[in-house]
Amino acid sequence: MTPLARSTLLMTTEQCRLCQTDSELQLSHILPAFTYRWLRESSGNGHIRHSLEPNKRVQDGLKRYWLCSSCEELFSRSETAFAGRLFHPYLAASGRVIRYSDWLLRFCTSVSWRVIRFYRDEGHLNNWESDALGHVSEAEIVWREFLLGRRQNPGTFQQHLLPVDQISSASADLVPNINRYLMRAIDMDICRGSRSIFTYSKLGRFIILGFVHEPNLNHWKGTRVHATHGFVEPRKYMVPRALGGYLNDKATKMRDALDSVSERQKAKIDEAFRSNVDRYIGSDAFVAMNADIELFGDEAFSPRG
């Protein structure tokens, strides 16, 4: 078999998850590729590890054959806008005022839609009750129709954006890697509380929340992404207290995953650090680590730090 014939057989033709037309599907990222490039390039050693498989170095995030080329391009345009107009400028100067237009809502919705499809399609919600699954299905349809230009906005299935930066004062319940999680982690989840359901996407210094079901939006102030324009700027954000505990739990899980790394992999990490120490000093990973050291001292280095 020739290389051309072999590559042709690898192409996947089925229904695009977004526009629902039969097409040759592209290998699409669940969370945007540029976030993983940033994580690698700012790590100081060029390596990243996924908390699900901490003993393996990875170069990229989860990908699935989901989208046709047109829908992949649709997502790419809003990703390019977010990366160039907000993500990297905010990292360079978090105190500045950044104006956004309709590209931000489209980007956030595209991320939330991908997260909800991932958790639903791969069986993670199989044990949910029918009413909760009904909210999920309705949100997925509304977000999809908005992304395809069939709705002017997502309606009650709002998108909220929360910029985060380092914590400068410690409390007894914070884990000693909290700044490393807040400042650098790439993560996703679908969260279900006693009354609310939302998707959670963590892209470095930004948290995107896609509300699937939220009876009381008064608990959220300053985070909503508007349809036409708005500003990301230093301000007081009001979020439910439970979100702080949730983020601390997320940091705990990241710490526990890294603690489980084998001795062989720990040796590789140490070797990579020593051979790239000049690159590491001054990197974003160094800044995040130093933020934890300032708060927790030696505990930031401990096996449980």
C-alpha cells in the first residue's frame, strides 16, 4: 500500500458535531491548541504533563475527530482573536484594560460547547437524572445554534469569564500549589451542584464558565461575557464562595497527581530542570512557583506541595 493510500484510509468521514453535515472530519482539539503551546513554551524546559497520566510527557491536549474543515476554521478564527487580543496581552500586563467585541462570546461558547460534548458523548454523564440531562441537551443545542449564527446570543445559557492571577495572602485551607494551579493549569470539567450545572474550562489565567442551569445569577457579578462588546479590566468580581473551595480542590487533585509520578520520571524531571535551569529562571512557571514559595515557604517544595 502506498503512503498516499494509507493516509487516505485514515481520514474519517461522518457527521460533523457542529453543523451536522456529513464530511471528512478534522482532528480537533477539545481545549484550544494555543494554550498548550503557551504552557510548553513558558515551562522553562519545554515539557508538560497531564494530570491523568503524570508519568508521561505530553505535547498537546485531548483531540477528537469532531469537526468538518469549515467548522474547524470557524473555531480557529475566534481562538486567534482570543489568543492575540486577550490571552497573551493579559499575561504581559494583567492590570491593563482590554476591550473585546463579539469574538469573545463566540470563543467562550465554542469552548463550553466542546466541553459539554466531550463529557456527554464519552459517557461521563450516564448516571445523571433525566432532568439534568435535559438541561445539558438544551444548552448544547442553544450553544451550537449560536455558534452557527442561528441565534443572536446564548440566552439564559450564559458564558462567564473570570481572569485569575496569583494569590498574595495565604489561609489555612489553601494547598501550597494553589498559585501554580491558578496561574498555569489547563483543565476542564462539568460541575453539578445541588441546583446549578455549568461547564468549567481553565485556560492558564482564565476560567470560562458555561451555565447549563443556574437559578440564581445574582451570585455572579462582573464575569458575564456580553454579546457585542465589553471590557476585561481590574475590578471586583463577585462569585459564590463555593467556587473558591472548588478551585482549591482542583489544585489538590493536581498536586496528588504529580505526587504519584514514579521515581524514574522524577529523575527525568530533575534532570530536565538542571539542564534548563537558566531557561527556567524568569519563565512563567518560575513566577508561579515563586508565588507559592512566598506564601508557603518550604512547604511549596514538599512532596505534598
